[in-house]
Amino acid sequence: MKITRLETFVIGDGPEIDPDKGGVEPLACVRIHTDEGLSGLSEVFRVPPAVVQGTVGGLETHFGRLLLGQEMTHPERLWQHMWDALIHTNRRGWEIIILGALDVAAWDIYGQMLGQPVWQLLGGAQRGPFQTPAETSSTEVVPYCTIVSDVWGGESMFQQQVARAVRLAELGYRAFKVEPMKSSPHDVVELARRTRAEIGPELTLMVDVGYLFNDVPTALRICRELEKLDIYFFETPFPVDSPEPYARLAAQTSIPLAMGEHAVTRWEFLDMIDRGRISVAQPYMSTCGGLTEAKRIVDLALARGALVCPGNWSTQILGAASVHLAAYSPITPFVEFAAAEVFDSPLRKELQAAGFPVRSGAISLPDRPGIGYELPVDLMRRFRVG
């Protein structure tokens, strides 16, 4: 089986939908086609669509030259083939994210070739009966819902984010991450306090401040208050340009620190785990370099006692790949999930409906060959951009 065509297309909610309010901004997607009729799908989150269209296509494009005509063997071989071609370029940034999306698509085809879901080919469910309850140890993946609001800071933010968390809890979701972005230290703590009071002590609560601070003392004062609220992790208190502030904060708080939404390659994660002392790595399945690289991140984190909770402030095209990694990983208690039920995005709702269903707050392990996500043809027509 050989790769015969690389396809790119762009979908989105349209200009009237705000991506900061849950809308889907123009999102490039890629398909790998083969001479035996199998194809693999992925999305390319947060790369300008024109960059993807200019590099993924015919033989005149960068990735077209590398992949067209290649035999469809193990995805890791194709990953290495693309990676080696970057030895004289940056081996970071947009090139790696696009490589990662193509890797996910290659895994999709590989699973279809062998008639198995991708998580089985990654190594099968690795969670043992002595580590998790027998009834759930190898049968489900638990999403945590990321909650955003239309405004940041103050009473409006408190009310909307808390209300969204409560609504999702009523629908059976088990874990929530509030996002007091662009907010004061007081508002960070107050949002977490109100959310915990409303969802109760049994459900899981995380906090993401989106690189809000630059100094360790302010972040530490916040952590001292959040420690009283049983916060599962505290995400990106600082920019990730240096691991030093993370390491200093980690040494003084019991709350695990998390990062990784824009991190590429295992090397950036390794640096933040080893030097930054983060306890929760959050690779996006395309951004980090694909499922091939995400599996390596799991293996490195496992050896260091860290968790891997795949990030996904995007659609369930990407979310489907996250589920497969989580099914394999013994250190992935949660995957990120932008629940369409609380956001004003027609496209997000339809992409979620086409994905793996969430029942009683969990996703059953996929049983279809490959990734198992099928993008409805009619959806592509109605939401296609450009």
C-alpha cells in the first residue's frame, strides 16, 4: 500500500463566532490517501490554514515531496522520515505540528490496515488491576471539561463559568477546569472557591490561568489558597520560556503544576518535567509531534512519576486521537474536552456528535479500526472555509 495523495481542507464556524467563546476558528484538516482506498484524517490546531495548504499537497510541497509514493508501513518509520528531513530547519514550531497531524493520519490508516483500533497498536491498555478499579481499569477514558466565559474577571466570569460547570455536572461529567484568564489573584481564588462549593467535594476541579503571572510569590500566595479547595492541578501559572519559575513554585506547593498545550517534541516536555518539576504534561496529539511522539512522552513521564493528561482546546477530531493515547497510557487519568453543550458553536456541536459518545462522564475504549472518527460529508460542505 502506497501513499498517493495528500488532501487539505479548512472548516470553521465563520467570522461571527468568537473562538475565545468556544467557537471553532478556521481549522486546517489533512487526509492521507492510499492506492488501496484507505485514508487517514487529522486536524492541525493553531497553525494558519494557509501554511498547511502551502506545505501539504502535491510533489511541489514540502510534505508532499516526503510522503507521496511512500509505502504505508509502520507510522514510526514515516515519522522518522519526515523528522530527518528537518535536520537543517528548525525541528520545532509549525513544521512539527503539521508533521504531527500527518502522523495521526498515518496511524489512522495503519489501524485500518491491520483491522485494529490504534490504542491496541500503541501497546494496548496498560492500566493494571492493582492500580485502578477492576471495572474501569481497561474500559474507559474520562474527559475533564474546560470552562471558559465570555468575559474575564469579576462577577460575570464567576456566574457564567460556575453555571457552565454545574450544567455539565448535571449531564454526568466528572471533572472540570475553570479558566480565570486575565484576572486578579483574588478572582482566581474566588472562581475556584465558588465552583468547588457548587459542584461539591467529589468531582475533580482544575484551574488554568493561562500564563498569567511572572513572579513566583504571587503564584505561591494563590496556591496556598487553592490548596484548601482540593485542586487537581494548576495549569500554566507562568510563560513556559523558562522552567525555573515552575521549579521554584513546585518546590513550595502541594498542587501539581501542568503545562504543554503548545509544546512540541518530547524534548520540551522532558525539560519541563526534569528542570521545571511539572507533574502533569499536556501534549496535544498533533502539536507535540503526533501519536508517535505522544507515546514517547508517556514513556518518559512514566519513568519520572509524572502524569500525562492530553490537552485539547479544539474539536473531537483531535479528541479522538487523545482517547487512543489515554487508552494506552497507565498515567492518564483524564483528557481535556471542550464540551459543546455549553458553547455557542454549531460546528463544535456537530463534530462532538460525530465523535466518541460520553456516557456517565466517560468514553468507552474505541473498537473501530484506526482512529475511528468519521467526518460527515455534509458537515464538510456546510462548514468549509475558502
